Amino acid sequence: MANVLIVGAGGVGQVVAHKCAQVEDVFENITLASRTKSKCDKIAAMLPRKINTAEVDADNVKEMVALINKVKPDMVINVALPYQDLHIMDACLETGVHYLDTANYEPPEEAKFEYKWQWAYQEKFEKAGLMALLGSGFDPGVTSVFTAYAKKHHFDRIKTLDIIDCNAGDHGLPFATNFNPEINIREITANGRYWENGEWITTKPLEEKREFDFPAGIGEKDIYLLYHEELESLSKHFPEIERARFWMTFGASYLKHLEVLQNVGMTSIEPVKFQGQEIVPIQFLKALLPDPASLGPLTKGKTCIGNIVHGTKDGEDKVYYVYNICDHQECYKEVKSQAISYTTGVPAMIGAKMMLEGKWMKPGVWNLEQLDPDPFMHDLNQYGLPWQETWLDKPFQ
């Protein structure tokens, strides 16, 4: 039985706390910490058993170290902001505890996320005998495990990989983001990028568009090419892949609102002077938009996230589709959250469980596709994210 510290009390933190509390034989003691302790207390009051709560500024390494030394966790589950990853990793190294996150580091002053900053910690964690698991959400995370599972069981060689993320849910609001608005909008308004023949190809934001017919009655939706962090790690750890892309659905209304906000400068990350104070427009916009954690009771519909893998097995061309369908209302019934937070929070719990049970425990810094996919795939079925697989007639173009 283990003692864990969860940092972050947003929508994902709420799901992680719920799911860890459900698995008492692994997560014996749980502490939920955030800059705002009242958020932690509110989540704690929802849970089926008692957990501890605490206040901490995750940007402050000294505060994190002091809290870790007080709680004495076996590991830290970081579901705070990506800006805070390195600070929390530093605190884990100083105190000798294992680390897990769901999204890679992104510098606050630049809309650019990549793994180089965290991969640079490999030697430090290895020498300390500690493990850092990077990107244990859905995408990245489950999509990385899907790729490893496909390679292990169905392919001798992967030629192309398309990760397709659909949120067919409807919250009825004019405009809202499904996770942290600042991170979400920075991601969508950045240039698209994909891996092809050993190099990165850059596109304009949302320039590449396709249609895809999703299962489970979702039907045809427009999908747009984005850059997503797992493309970097998957193209590194599966160098055989000739092309890797990431696609996401967006509705026309969402894109129109985003276009207007961009045109008036509200998505900018550059500070501006306003009434004698310096503000960052996108951070001000975040304060105006609905909190993603509040969307749970409003959202109806499903998500569908999965991988289309094209490759060869015994010399024969094959196309494999593995995916999960998640229902927003079912998620709300279970953990008072919408499916976007649920699909990130459940894999964070499972990744922590893999580490604490010793199934994935080894010193260093690791992405999920570097580890045995089978126990993780088993637990997806056990803890709320069952996956389905099928064979397709042709590769996705």
C-alpha cells in the first residue's frame, strides 16, 4: 500500500483523486494539494473515503519540498499546469520520491511544448534511483500505449500512425474549453506539425482538414491537424514510423469564436499595459471563460480517441484501429466530471498504479510507449476506459 501526493485540484485532479480513492489496496493514503486549498477540500468532500488536503505553490520548489517532507509520499502525481513540471521534478529529486505527469513541460513565455527539458533529467533520476513517468494522460498517454500495444501484438513494422481525438459532446454554452483555457488555446492556435520521412513538416494553424466517420453513432466530423507532444516521443522511440500525425475535431461555432478572439488579440501571450498594470491577454481571457470543471453537469455526448496504425505483419499490409468511447454523462455520474477530464485522470491513476505495483518501476525518465503495454491495457478495461479494436480496409489519408 502506498502514500501519494496529488498536485493540482482542477478537473483532472478531481478525477485522479476519485479514482485513487476507489483503489484503496494500492493508494492507502492520499493527499491532494493546490494553490487554493478550498478547491481540494471541496473535492475531498465528494470522495467515498477520507483524504488529506494541503496548500502549496507548485512554482515554489521550497514549498513543494516542505510539503513532500511533511506528507512523505512514495510518489507525486502532477496534474498542475505544464509550466510547473520542472519545479515539481526538482522537488521530487531533492526529496527522493517518484514523479508522474500528464503533459510535457511548456515555458510560460513561449507557446512551445517539447520533451527536451524533461528528457534532460534522465541521468539525475537514474542516479537517484527514482522514476519519472511522462505524459500519463490519454493523449499523450493512452495513445502512446495503444501504439506500443499495436507494435507488440499486431505489427512487425509500423509505417504510418494517425491519432484522432474527437469530442462530440455539447455543453450548450457559446464558447468554453474542455481543459485549462490557456493551455488549450495556446495549443490550438500554434502551427500544426507532423513527422514524415525523418523530418518535421510545419503547417499553418488548422490548415489541414479531413473528414472522419467515427464509431458508436458519433458519425462524420471535421478533423484538423495539430501538433501534439506524443508525436515527438513516438517518432523517437519508433524510428521505423514514416509518418505520424495528430488530428482533433472542432465545431464551426468554436472555430469562429476562436478566430474573433485571435483577431482582437485576446489569445496573445505577450503582456500588455492596462490601467497601470501588466496583464497577459490569454490569462485574462481564462478568467472570463467557464471553468472546465464546471462543464460536467452540462455536457452530453461522447468522446472517441484512438489510433489508426498502418504497417506490415509477416509481409502483409494491415490497418488497425484501436480506440476508446467515453460518455460525458456517465463520467459525471461516477466522478462529477466531464469526459475530457475523465479520460486524462483515469490514465494518470493507472500509470501511478503501474509504478507502485512494480510493473513499470525502473529508474530514469520514461514515456509510456517505452514500457510493457499489456498491464496498462488491462487496467483501462478495469477502471472505466474500455478499448475496442478493429481492422480497416485502407490506411487513413
